[in-house]
Amino acid sequence: MDVRKPVAAQFICLGTWQQMTTFQHHTIDLETTSLPVATQVTCLGVVFDCELTFSKHVTSVVRRCFYHLRQIRAVRKSLTTESLKTLVHALIASRLDYSLIYKLCSQC
């Protein structure tokens, strides 16, 4: 019995908005599979859009950080100042650091 997992690959075409308006392909055909062309893909938590503006990635990081801040607000009175700092660093600062590291690496 040959049970194959579906392909988890994503395909994105990158370019300026002028170039993207002329791109007419909706799928890319490989040997045995056909991949839809995505307008955004996520790789290692970073959201890439077809114009590489990173606006969707920034929105995603901000949304996650505010979610965690709201959760921390609900329990802040039960925590010491030191444990609150640790929690904020673990849930908020680490996400911002990861985004900043990626931005710095992409400029190299």
C-alpha cells in the first residue's frame, strides 16, 4: 500500500506591483503535481508577500504580541515584578528580536 502525503510546498512569484499585474499564471505545473501560486507564504514564522513589503508579517507579529500582552494583563497582579519581566521577555521581546534579526540578516 503506497500512501503518500500531500505536497506541503508553496510557490510564490516575487516582483513589483507592476510586474505582478502582468503575471497571469495561477498554478505552476511540476512533473506529477500542480502548485497554486500564492500571494503570500510563511516560512519559519516570517510572512512573505509577493512584493516583499513585509507589511503582512509586521501585522502578524503585532497581532501576536498584543494577544500575549492582553493575556499577561489578566494575570499581572498574581506575579512578582521579576516574573512579569521574564514573561514579557519570553512572549513579547523574543518575537520582536526574531523579527529584527531577520531584517538585519536580509540587509547583508
